[in-house]
Amino acid sequence: MKILKKNQLAILVIALMLITAGYLNYDMSYGEEGPAVDTSSEVEGYKIAELGDAELVNANVTQNTVSENTNETNIENTVVQSSENNEVSKTTSAEVDDYFETSKLERNVMYSQMIERYQEIIDSSSQITEQKTIAQQEINKINELQNAIMIAENLLTTKGFTQSVIFVNGESVSVIIGKEELKQEEIAQVQNIVSRELNTSIENIHISLK
């Protein structure tokens, strides 16, 4: 009987030891918050990032970024095209300005050369008095014509025709205006000014646009 009790006691101690060991192993593995999970494990070759390192990507942000980039490109293209158009417009306007300035300069140079020739006749000792008188009369006419043209062009400017040049060839008067089109009342304004200042009839006035 004593031997039986000792065996039973030994078995009981071993059982308690196994139970205690199992409980301790369970407690260490799970802890108070449940089983530990390896959040950095790999699935089919792709590493799963830990939750703290994850970043949510909003598809709308990507689309908005693409849209913004596209809009910026369109804006840049529009700015470039607008800039090019402005440059063309500026170039065209500059060319028109050069035309009127050059035309007036060439016209005035022509009159100056004519006056010089007549002045040479006046200053020449070989010319008779009658020729000198005619030369002086021509100089006076040129000076009066230049003065009348200058007044007419200035009056046209005050009426809004900022670009204009007048050429006189005998009785014919050519007026070139820097505009794409003229209304009927604008044509009448030009004719009245030129006719009055140059003392010529409206039928002799020919208006062109530049």
C-alpha cells in the first residue's frame, strides 16, 4: 500500500509539473493581448509593411495631380502661343510705324533736294533774273505745300488717324491711313481736312489703307 501511494504521488507531481509548464508556455506565447503576429511577413514575394508604416494613396490626388500638370502644360502652351501672337502683332505694328515714318522722311528729303536745286539757280551768277525769280517762286510753293501737309497730318492725328502720310503729285493727292477699314463718316473727315488744308477738291483726293 505504501508503494502504491508513492507511485501515485510521483505521477501526480509529474502531471502538475507538465500542467504548470504548459500554462507558462501558453502565457508567454499569447500574453494578455492575444497571439503575436509578424506584420512584416512576406506573401508571394511581396513584403507587407507594418501598419504604422502604411500610407494611403488617394486616387483622386493622383488624378488631380495629372489634371493640374495637364492644366499647367495647357496654360504654358497658351502663354507661349499668346506670346507668339503678341510678338507677331508687335512686329506688324512696328512695320506699319516704320512705313509711315520712312515715307514721311523720304518725302521731306525729296522736297529738300528740290529746294536745294532751285537755290543753286538763285545763287548762280550765270542764271538770268527771270529764272531766279521762277526758282524762288517754286521754293515758296514747296515750303507752303510742306506746311499744309504737316498741318493736315497733325489734324488727322487729332481726329484719331494716328498713322497717316500725304503725297502730292500735281493736282492728285494721295492719303494713306494706317487702319484696316474706314467708316463713311471717317472718310468724309479725311477728305474735308485734306481738301481744306491743301486747297484741293475732294475729287482729287485718293484715300488708301495700310
